[in-house]
Amino acid sequence: MARVGVGLNLRHPASELVDVATASERLGYDSFWLHENPLIGDSMAALLMIARETEKIRLGVACISAITRHPVLSASSAITIQNESGGRFILGIGLGGFPWLPLIGYPVHPVSETRPLRRLVEAVRVLRMVLDGGVAELDGEFYKVRNLRLLARPVKRIPIYLASLSRLTLTKAPSLVDGVITSPGVLTPRDVGRMVEWVRRGEERAGRSVEKGAYVMVSVSSDVEEAFKAVKRDPFFLYMLAEVVSEESLREYGASTSNLEEIRRAWRGRDLARASQLVENSMVEALTASGRPEDVRERMEEYLSTGLDLAIITPVGDVARGLETLSPG
């Protein structure tokens, strides 16, 4: 049976994140996750705070950036959180957020030149060597490490998860890591199902299974329009709709695409109010689990039926209502 976790981003104050994490633990959720976005705050620092206020719930970051954090620094931070949490930490790694990478001089495209999979493979190799207490040696294209061994040791082996939307990367992942994060939170169930299938092909090739997870944005209210409005106002939803979600994915669910180009222009012009006004209800329905409690539970079943091992809900709007509605406890 699939597990359910909770995932938030650092737009919430750190003290509020601690409160949501402790509530998630009390309600029986499997895990608590944070997105990484250096424009907002430090997710690893926030998770360290959360580790000290929780006892059982697994704690994960999905994902830190292989570009902005050197894997040796990531390993050192991971060991600190692992030891403070008593062995509950999961280290998720990916490229990072496309909106901010170009702002710091790292172009994402074309991938034939930026070679994202090669970078991730090298980063994971360094992480695994140093996290397991070995001497790291790598003369790579992106990372060069020579005769390096960390003095710190984790109390328990730290799982590494790979976050990606790429077919090639997700197929490769089972030979590299312990788990994957497919959807970052705003995709249709069919999109998630396709990515899960890519991971399964990789599992067959590697001869091993990994935990398959995905974020799902959730908005719950007795008033359906209020639930939808909370999604439409969310900057991450607007980003995903404008820059990531394909028109084909929306059409598969009968969602309107007539406003999509206008939404993209508004988003790229940083007119978030205008972008929000242009979002159709059908877009929210296609890409999230939103509405009345019974609607949200039904939609979550659709996401879980894709073969996920772990669904990470991202509640927006009335966060407490979202947690209570999908509580596994």
C-alpha cells in the first residue's frame, strides 16, 4: 500500500514549518519533505530545526541542487541532519529550480551541452562515497575530488533519492540511488503514471526496486471555488503551468488551453495577479487534487493508482484542512 507524506516549501516561515511537521507526525503521515529554493531560504537548516522537534516521521529534502551545492557540502549537511534526527533523513538531489539557475549563470538548455545526467551521476557518486565513509576519488567533468574522507559519520546509512522529470534520468535512477521523486507537485495523474513506468523500466534493467514518490498539490475547502482560488494564487502552480506542463497533458483531461499563452506571458512578465486571473478551473482540476474533501480523496486515489510508493501532498490554502482530510492516521 502506498504511503502518504507531506511536502512544503520555504515560503512558509521556519517556525510554521516546524508546526506543520509536528502535526503531520501526529496525524500519522509517513514523511515530511521540503523543496529547495535558495531565493527563499535554506531547506537543510529548516529540516535541522524540524528534526529536533519530531521523533518518528521521516524527513527529506527534494531536492537540493547539484549545481548550487557541491556534493561534499551536501553530504556534510546530510550527516548533521541524519545524526540529529536519529537516522530519519533522506537526501534528495536534482538539478534545481529552472527559474533561478539562469539568474546565477547556469544555463539549463541545451542539454546536449549542459549534460544534466552526467552531472547528476557524478554528484551521486561523490555523495555515496563520502556518506558511506569511503575515500572519494573522482576526476569528473563537473566534480574533481581527490583523497577526501569526511571525519563525520552518519548514525545510519543515508538514502539518496533522485528528482527529475526526464525519461532518461528516471530510467537510469534505479542503478544509482534508493528512490526517485517524479512530479514536483503540479502534473496530471497520467503524467505521473508515465514517469513511474520509466522508473519501472530502469528497475528491470538494474534488477532492483526503488521507492517511487511524487508530490501532489492539494487544496481543500467546503467551497470548491475557494479551494481552486488557493491553487490559482500559488506561485509554484503558476510557474509549473507556464513553464513545465504541456498542452497535451491538459488536453488529455479535457482542460482548456485557450489562455495558456497569455498565462505564460503574464508569468514571464512577473504579473502574477494577471496570470492567476487567467487560470481556468479545468486546469486546476487536471493538475491537482482540489475541491471538497470527498473530491480530493477521490482524486488522490487516481494519483496513487499510478504505482507510486509514496505520494507527498503539498497543501495550499487551508493547510490544516488538507492535512486532516488525507490523514493516514
